[in-house]
Amino acid sequence: MTTPNRVSLQRRAAPRRWAIALCAAALMNNAHAAHCPAESFLDFVKAFENQAEIRQAYVHKPLPVQRVVVQNDQAMVRRTTIADPTDTLETVFALQKNKGLKVDVERPDRVTMRDENGELLIILLFKQQDCWKLSRIEDWSLGQQLSTAKASDPGAVALQRGAIYSHLAGKTPSDSLIALYASALDSYLYGADMGSAKAAYAAAGLSLSGQAPRLANERIQRLLETAAKSEAEAGITLAYFYCDAGEPGTNRPCAAPEKALQALKDIAHLAPNTAFMELGNAYASGDIAAQDLSRALACYLEAQAKGAIGLDGVITDLKAKGATAQESVHCL
């Protein structure tokens, strides 16, 4: 009987060893999946936040990190990778606890951390295979990076911070722009609380734009009323907000025409050419006040006298409709 030699036995055994190795790898993968700290992303995030060993195990290495750097009041996004992100993660979660950052867990893959003043904004992005792993950190925080020349005016700093966030959001083709606009709104609201009329107007405008969370109408109205004391554009926005509560195009009658008309009159001392032109529009259309073509003409003529341009055509049209300039009829 022929006995197989040692070489042929080794060749026959090799496929068997490979099969055993593959089975072992599959078992290891199944064991890894079974040991994922949680089945839901929300529970996983809680474990990731509270347990250092989970943070060590479920993070890509090296870890991509992007930060915003402000130089000469210009914001730039810089991207790097960190071989060992342990210290970075510990700093992030220390900030979360010490600064009381609001944490939003957004399924299926992101966690947003931000403070109520708009100074800090950090986004953790995860990827899921057998379990979730941290795949990138986006640190959009502006914090103390802005010009020290404005440090004595926190309202102005907050206004600048909000403007930078809005600018970054406009250049960011990702879901992060939602958080950027939210932090811009937080910054503007903080600036408004610090006495900045410009920040109050910016907060109302950003909320009404639909890019940031919509504030309650009562709060938007208060912001506009505050801003309108020194910002003519805010007064115009306020007038139309009294009419439509921020929902233009509904073809409903103005809800509060007296308030709207008064808001336009109140800004005459701030920007008379703008105020008179808007009042002319109001009297000509009849949308806010009762239609009065002669008063509309008076408003346009006074606006023109104050430096408004481009009114020749509308003045000609009003005269063609029978409106006449009268010494006894004034815009206000």
C-alpha cells in the first residue's frame, strides 16, 4: 500500500487551516458586534460620554479634526489628523460638563454640543459598521478668538461672532450648517441681551429667514421693537411684521395697520428718505393705511427732497392718476 509523503499531507491540511482561521475571524467579528456598548445610537452616545474606555475603543485612529481659526477677523477652516485623540476627547467632554453645553444627539450619526451664548460649537461625527465609531470632530468654536479691540463691548463681539457663523454656514455644504446657523442665532440673541440693537435686528432677521430655529412671534416682535429705536431697516421690518407676523404673501389684510403705519413714521428721524419712501408706498397701495394718492405723492416728493432716487416714474404715475401736490398735505 502506498503511503502519502509528508509534503502531500501538508498540502491537504493547508485549506483546512485556512477554513479554521476564517471561522475564527468570523467568530471574533460576531463577538465584537455583540459587545457594542448599546443597540441604539442614543444609548451608545451616553456610554461614549460617560466611559473613558468606550471612548478609547470606539474611535478611528488617526482621527480627522477640523477647527476654525480667526485671523484679522477672517475665519478659516483648518483640517488635521490626530494620531491619539485621547486628550482631545477628554478636553471636549470636560468642556461639556464645565460649561454646561447643550447636547443634541441627531440620528443616525452626529452629536452637537453648543453653549447658549454661541461661543462654543463642537460636532462629533460617527460611522456605523458593527458598532459606531467616532470618525471626525468639527470644532467651530469662536470663543475668545475675536478682536480684542471690541472686548469691552460684548454686544459688538456677539454680533461679529454671529456674522462669522452665518458666513461659515453659507460656505459649508453639509448638515453642519444647521448647527452653525443655530449658533449664529444664539450669538445674536446674546448680543441683543447685551444691548446691541444691530444684534437684535440680526437675530430677528435670521429667525424669520428660516435658516435658524424660528423664535416665538412675541420674541421676534420685541427684538424688532428694540432694534427699531436706532435701526431704520428694523423699523421697516417691524411695520410689515405687525401686518403679517412674518408670513408674507398670504393676501390677508394687515393685522395691525395702525401699529404698522406708526412704525414707519417712527423711523423718519433715523432715515427720512427711506421712511418717506415706505410711507409713500403704504399710502399708494392702501395695504397698511387707507389709500391716499395725494399723501403718497407728498411722501415721495419729500423722500426725493431728502435724497431718495428712482422715484420719477412713480411720481409721474401718481400725477397721471390725478394726485396733486398740495401745500396743506404732508407725509407725516
